[in-house]
Amino acid sequence: MRYIPLTQTEREEMLAVLGLESVEELFAEIPREMVLTDDLPLPDALSEAELIEHFRQLAAKNKDLTSVVSFMGAGAYDHLIPSAISHLVGREFLTAYTPYQAEISQGVLQTIFEYQTLIAELTGMEASNASMYDGATALAEAALMSCAVTRRDKVVLPATLHPEWREVVDLYLGSQAVEIIDLPIDTATGTLDLSGVGDIPWEEVACAVVQQPNFFGNLEQIEPVRDLVKEAKGLFVMAVDPISLGLLKSPGELGADIVVGDGQSLGNAMAFGGPSFGFFATSGRNLIRRMPGRIAGQTVDTEGRRGFVLTLQAREQHIRREKATSNICTNQALNALTASIYLSLLGKQGFLDVGRQCLQKAHYFKNRLLEIDGLSAPFSAPSFREFVIEGDVDWNGINEKLLEQGFLGGLPLDRFGYPNWVLFSVTEARTKEEMDRFTNLLRGLIT
Amino acid sequence: MSEKLLFTKEHEWVLVKGDVVRVGITDYAQEELGDVVYVDLPEVGDRVEEGEGFVVVESVKAVADVYAPVSGEVISVNEELDESPELVNESPFDRGWIAEIKVEGVAQTGDLMSKQEYEEFLKGV
Amino acid sequence: MTAKQVVPLIFERSSPGRRGYRLPDLDVPEVAVEELIPAEFLREEPPELPEVSELDVVRHYTQLSRLNYAIDVGFYPLGSCTMKYNPRVHEDLASMPGFANLHPYQPEESVQGALQLMYELGEYLAAISGLSETTLQPAAGAHGELTGLMVIKAYHEYQGEGHRNEIIVPDSAHGTNPATTAMVGYKVVEVPSDERGGVNVEELRKLVGPNTAGLMLTNPNTLGLFDENITEIAKIVHDVGGLLYYDGANANAILGIVRPGDMGFDVVHYNLHKTFSTPHGGGGPGAGPIVVSKELAPFLPEPVVRKDGDRYYFHKPEHTIGRMKSFYGHFLVCLRAYAYIRSHGPSGLREVSETAVLHANYMMRRLQEAYELPYDRICMHEFVLSGVRQKEMGVKTLDIAKRLLDYGYHAPTVYFPLNVDEAIMIEPTETESKATLDEFIEVMLTIAREAEENPELVLNAPSKTPVTRLDESRAARQPVLRWQKEA
């Protein structure tokens, strides 16, 4: 085999040391009746050249966004990705493991420390962990942590949360019998309907969650929910879009206790949905010590030099076992590293510019689409880089036709139970020419 | 009022002063744990049941529950440990004390060991 | 790795006004931001991101990368982590735009190649495990465990057996097993090991009952030993209506040799980053797909990929537990595992396990002269030594681990499993040459001699690494978790 360097002579030398005749004898302890006698039913081995050809053929069955112009978002975004990133993450970060031996893992540990600083800076929080699987699981963990910290078992969730995130949170909370209280949507504004918040038993609520901007791209008035939950000594959790954090008030400024989000848009490929990473930040000593996941901290070595280690490990499963704050072991180190490199390359001004361009282009595109007869904007709230358009047409059928013309249209929200609504996303990667061309095509398809 | 120092099999010491017991971990326990980095203290006013884990002592690589030796109400905690958890290592029987529990009635301490009994017990560990 | 040096933080390289990346100019008419978003929503102080050039960034991360140990740098005998070579062609395949540049909500017709890959990988894992249907959604091994236990829980509830609330976990288990059990609201029941390192069958018999939801087990177990009583164990658990969960952490020992399904397991997770050679990335991303029996398949998370003629499509299982994460899992990690399986084929995978097991036994026998071997029997892909002889001389396992760093190796897994004193867990993997194994053996023997003759050398290790031992107590007592601009 290509990756097994053992020669026949060496195999015999090793067997001789063991006093064995054949490798089969090493498996003598496995009950005979369960040992396989036939080959596994798998295709035969491919050479590297054959493998590459096979993958080319598979890739050819996909229409990727290198040749298709995308206006789809809803949790995965087509941002510009600087070239330097892939070259750097492919170095001696790629095949390192979790930094168990700190003395020979300072690169990984320092990048985690820098990542934590960047996330803390973006979110306005005191501390971040080393990252989670994705935004949805980070939110689920935030809700569970809130229950553990407050010793309460009710969680308030917004209807304007990404529906897949909601499903994930439902599943995590459901298995611990946590009760979920819904905040409904006001379909006039496209934000939360807060008229019923007075009826919520806030003193039993572990946390209230708000997504900002929400799933529909709209900006929520977070203050009423925040004030109610915090007055009753529950926690206020925000799920945020990191790209918006150059422009929008930081969750820290707004009084969030825990902040989570998905980091795909920070330099990571869309990758058909994964891997990306989730970020998780909080403030205050008590909450920091209850965070799930890995955390790197600064210290010194025996000669007084600055160095970094994994710290606050008594929270984690390998020490606390069934009393751990979570069962999570890994972080999404390479994806978090990607985000750090991305944020470093973009820098203070560049990151602001990305947010501004998303906002300006989304605004321009929305107005262009609204020029089309039959389309309208259902919501009045301000939005950031995503917005919903309403139209009583066959959006899925239209999208198929658009795809033939090289466009991936907005996401029809009928899949989440909202017929006639389409969610469009515009990033800095889109050009005026693309938006104009798309508008004309869509007009032709609708009228 | 007379004081009485007793020990548990979980390597806690218990100083009984009438209906108040002060709790800490023994020298042996702190040695086993290594550098203590955090003590998760209960809140004053918490009710605890005998045998319930009511404090968590964390070291870099280990964690230990401290079990309530009696049932009662937490009336005081050693807040100094918040800033200086190393006191548990440096002075386990004195400045490293953890919490005080007020017992309803008289503390039932029949199951606890005397200093001599604990030293015997340690030989068998 | 380079000599001792402290690399400044990226923030310490910052200089006001410097730029590292240029965006295209804005090509739509600009509107004042306040007209689009009311001022009350806007941030006054922008986040303090570094202001550095592209070259600053490239040098910074290149310098940091050189402080890391990695499989690409040298032998990585980290037990239970299966640090095998990660083929470079996989990186090329994963970066092909036809996979990396797909939106997860594209119409199914436009991603048939991706769906085919997911479907076929699911089929391959089902074949390798001897079970029925796969979900690729779990993001990591621990996430696979969580998914598996949720599926088991949903199954019991559907059967009207919702009262079952206990999961039996061996005392040698990885910490994730009990942590996961607690996360799904189940109670952990610990079963002790017997004198041969396997599950104590008599104790198990006493622990099972009407509340048993299942048993979590790795086989080979965390001692690297195959549990010969597995048929009996499976019967005991199944007889009381419980299910068996296979933690696939140690699957590198059994590919094409024995299937968890044939051992009696109902759910399996695979760590694709271990057994199927996807890079660990300094801690992630990995992937932890699970494969389940036919009875459990209707409870899998949504969506799974199905095939109808030549067409692949997403399907929502009839009694699905719901969703474990956004979208479909770590697609690009799964893609690499798919490539690995296609490069090996059935005989190649068998050779992987045969070689991994041969390597481990060879090393175990050669190291036995200098280190205590608590379970003296054939091992599988890894083995556990104990540093108790050295401890008597005042040298702990941790010191041995640190001394290995001076010799240019990564240390084995230490102090795990918990039921072995001063544990040293070594997993050589199949991709290392005999020469590498021999060199490492010599170094381990040398360190054992040093512990006897010159313990200071070992106790003061490491001295040749970029930093020496770090003060972990200080890090935990006064946590500094982020850089702060000096006031």
C-alpha cells in the first residue's frame, strides 16, 4: 500500500521478535466466529491518478460558485477569501493534534490565544473559548450553560432564529427536559413581537436568546428582552453575525452575558456547509469558568519567557467526566485559525469596509429587486446584508432557470414554512453588474 | 467553648465548635490534588445535606468534591480563597479553611475519625 | 522547530493605518450608513483588529507554525489518537472548487456529485461496521457519541421504554463517554475492569436491569486490548433490552478483520480524523459519523442522503431525532475519508489494521524490558505501559513524556486510561517505518536508563524546546485569556 512502508523482510523481523509465524496470530483473541473471512464489500483501491480523475468526475456533477454567481446566504456566505490563508493553514498547523504538550505546541496555542483576543474584541466580551463545532451548537451549549449556571430550566427562544439552529437547540435542550418558551415574530416588522413578554415567568428563565441580525436579516430591538431577563437574574444570550460587528454595536456594549455565532464568513469556504466553526464568548469570572470547550491562557516558562497553555481544564470531560460542562473535546482549530488570519489580513479598516460594502450592496440590490412588478418588501425593520423579498411566484422553479443562466438565487423560505418569501444575501464579492444582470433576468422570468 | 478536630474518609477535616462546624481538606488531600487553582464556594445561606458535594476544589489536572460532613446551613465561606486558592495548599488546616455550616441541634459526628484514627486510616490508603 | 524564541503577538506587530488586503472599490452608489441603519444600532469604536501587511501576516503565522510539532515533522505516538500520515492528495481534492465552493442550500440537482460522495461514504462505513445506515452530521467523536445516545434514547421512548435512564460505562473509558451520558440526561453506571483488562462480566451482570438504556464500549478498549468476552457482554445487555454503543476511537485495529455489528453493537461512531486519516488541524475539525442498525435508522438526525436510480436526494428519517448541527456535517472532512477508503480498497484497509497491530506488538515487546507492562498479553493497535518502576526512582511519567520532547518526539498519551498508574499509552500506527519505530524504542530505553543513572536530566526536561515547562498553576489561578492593549 502506498502509505504503509513495511517491507516483507521487516515484517518477518518483527514477527520473529514476537515469536510468531504470521500476522493472523495477533488476532487470535478475537472470537473465531466473528472474524471476517471475506473482503469487505468496497471498491478496489485506486492509484493517486485514478483517485484524482474520480474526484474530477464527481466535481463535474456539481455546479460550484466559481462559475455561478450566488445571492444565497442563510448561514453560509460567499465572501472574498484572501489567497494567503490556504498557504498558511497548510503549514505545521494542519497535521498537529490538540496541543497536549505545550512546549512543542506554542504555535497552535498562541494562535488560539490570538483568536480568543480577536473574538473578544469583535464581540466586546471579556473572554472567548477556542471555538465550537458551529454557530448552532455553540448556541445550544450557551443555553445549556445558562441552565447550569442559573439552576433554572426554561429558555426563551426567538421565532426569528435560524430554523436549523432552532432545531439543534431544541434537540440539545429536549434531552435535558428544558422547557422552551417562544417569542413570536411580528410579520409587519420582520422582528420579534414583544407584546406577550409580560406573561413570561422570567424568574424561572435561565436565558433569553436574540439573534442579531435575525434569520431574515433584520435588526432586532434587543433592549426589552434584555432588561426583562437580566432583571430576573437570567442570562441574556446573543447570536450574532461576525461580519456585522464592525458596524453594529457590540454585544458586550449591549449587555450580553454570552455571545455566540458562526465563523464561516470569516475566511472559511462554504464547503457545502462544513466545516466552519462556532464562536463562544462571555464575561465575568463566574461565567468564564463555566464555559464549555478548550481555552488557552498566557503564562511563563521556567525561565520567565511568555508562553501559552490550555487552561481552566477542570471544566472539561477528561477531568470532570460526567460532571463536565460539556462533552466537547476538540475545537475547530484550523477554521478558527483561518478566521484569525482573515481578520489579520483585513485589519481594522478592511474589516469595516467588508461590513459597509455588504450593507451598501444589499441595500442597492434590494431596491433594484423592488423595481420588479409583483415583488415587495414584507418587512419594515432595517436590515444588514440579508433581506426578504415577497412574491407570489414559483421561486424554486425560477431558481432552476436562474441556475441555468449562472445565478444562484435567494433561498425560498417555503422549506421553513414561509411561502412566497425569499431570503437574499449580498456580500462584498458581488458587483453592480452582477446585481443588474440578475435583476433583469428575474424580471423576465416573473413577468 | 470546646473545639474538636475530626476527619472524614474523603480527607476532609471538620472542626466542631458547638453547633457550627468548619470544613477544609487535609494536608494529604491537598498534596494529592497538587496546585489548587480554584475553589468553587457555596453561597452563604445554602442548605446542605450530609454527604452532599457542596464545594468543588480544582487543581490544574484534577478536581475534587468536598462533601458536607453534616446537614445544615452554610453560614460563612472563606472568601480569601477567591483571590488566593493556593492557601489550600499552603495552609490547609488554617488559612485554607473552606466553609462553616451551622447544624440544627447538635452535630452528629459519630462517624468521623479522630486525628489518631485518621493517621491510621492514611497508612492504609 | 527553531531554537528558543518568543514570537510577538499579531497585535504587537500592528501599526496604525497599515493594510494587508485590498477590497475592490465599492461600485454601487453610496448612501450614508445612518440612512440605512438607525444610529442607535451603530458601533462608535471599531474593533481593535491588527493593522499589518500581508507579509507581516505570512511571516507571523509561518514563524508560529515552526513552533509546532506535527505528523509532518516527526513520529507522533499519541495513544488513542491514531496520528497516521495524512495524504497530501486529500488536500488537493478538498480544495477543488467543485467541492469547497458549494452552498449547502443549492438545489439538489446542482450538487449530485457531493450527494453521491456522501451517500457512498455512508455505504462504505456501513460495510466496514457491519451495520445499516449512516449519518455524516456529527462534527467530532464526542458529537457522534451525543448523536448515538440521543438515537438510543429516542428509540427507547418510541418503544414505550422511556424509563430507561442508565448507561453503563467501563472504568477505563474516555471521559467523553460519561460526559455525553450526562448531556442526554442519563445516569452513568460504571463497570469495573477484570484482571485481564476487559469488562468484568460478573459485575456487569449485577449492574444491568430494567433501567439499562445501553452500554458504551470501545473494543479494543482503551488499554489496547480486545475484549474476548464481547459476545457475552452483548448478550447480557441485549437480554435486558439495552443497546450497545461502539466508541470507534480504536477502530484502526479492526478494519476488515472484525465488524462492530458482528460483535453485537447497535450504534458505532467513527473518528474520521483518526481511522480515516483526515488531518487533526491542531485540534479540529474532525468528523464523527455514526452508523446504526436497521431498527435505529428511522431515528437518525435529518437529513440523510438516499438514492433513487441515478439520483441522490436528502431524506428526513421517519422518526428523526432532529438536527445535531447546521447543514450536513463536516463535508470536506468526510470527503478526505472517502478518498482514503477509495485509495485503500478492502485489502488495503485490512493491511492498515494488520500493520498497526503488528507495529504495536513489536514495540510493546521491545519496551517491556524497561517499563512495566500491566497487562501482558497480545495488544491491538496500541498498548499501555506503566511508569511505576521509574516513579520509584523519583521520575514520573510526566517527566518521561517531557524528556521525549528533547529527543525530538511527541510524547505518548500519559495518565490515561485512569485505571493504570502512571500510564503511558503508545500507538505507533501503520504509516511509520520500522526504522522510525526502532529509533523511538532506543530513545525510550535510553530514557529509562537516564531515570536510573541521571534522573536530573529527565526531571529538568525539556530543555531543547521553544519554551521550557510552563507554569500551568499560574495560568489557571490568574487567567489571562486575551491580549490587552497597554494603557
